[in-house]
Amino acid sequence: FQTNVNQDNILTRTEKAEYLNLEKKKLLKGKEELKNALDIALSERKETSASLQKEIANHDDEIKKAERQLKLLVQQRNALTEHNGLLSSELERQESHRKESMSNMRKAEVISRHASEKFDSELRNLAGGC
């Protein structure tokens, strides 16, 4: 009876060892699958990271380009504002000159009219004296 119990224990131990070996193989296989999945995920992460860095660099380039264009536009606006100021000053100067010329023309008309009237008056006086 004693030997029989020992044989059962031995068989049980052998079966347990086989079962544990199978479980160990399953765990090792699972570990390998997890390692492969992790490697794939890391590789995808690196690709995504590189892609995002490239995209960020492109956006940075676009921002720098836009900043340069904005700077040029501000310079052009400032130049146009300065030119507009010069044109306004010139226009004011010409308008002042025009007004002065109109005033001088009116004065000349008045002087001419007075001279004409005086000349006519003197001619009448001379004609009347003869």
C-alpha cells in the first residue's frame, strides 16, 4: 500500500512537472509575443515622433517665412505712409500756390480794370477838351 501511494505521488509530480513545463512554455511564448508587440509599438512611436518633428519643423519654417513677409509688409506700409505724407505736403504747397495765384489774378484784374477805367476817363477828358 505504501509503494502504491509513492507511485501516485511520483506520477502526480511528473504530471505536475509536465504541466509546469507547458505553462512555462506558454509564458515564454507570451513573453516573446509581448516583446514583439512592444518592439512594433516602439518602432511606430519613433516613426510618429520623427513625423511630428518634421511637421513641427515645417510649421516653424512657415512661421519664419510669414514673419519675414509681415516685416516686409510693415516696411512697405511705412514707406507708403511716408510717401503719402510727402504727397500731402506737396499737395498742400500746390494748393497754397494756386490760392496765391488766384488772389494775384484777382488783384491784377482789379488793377487792370482801374487802369482801363482811368485810361477811358483820360481819353474822354482829352476828347472832351478838343
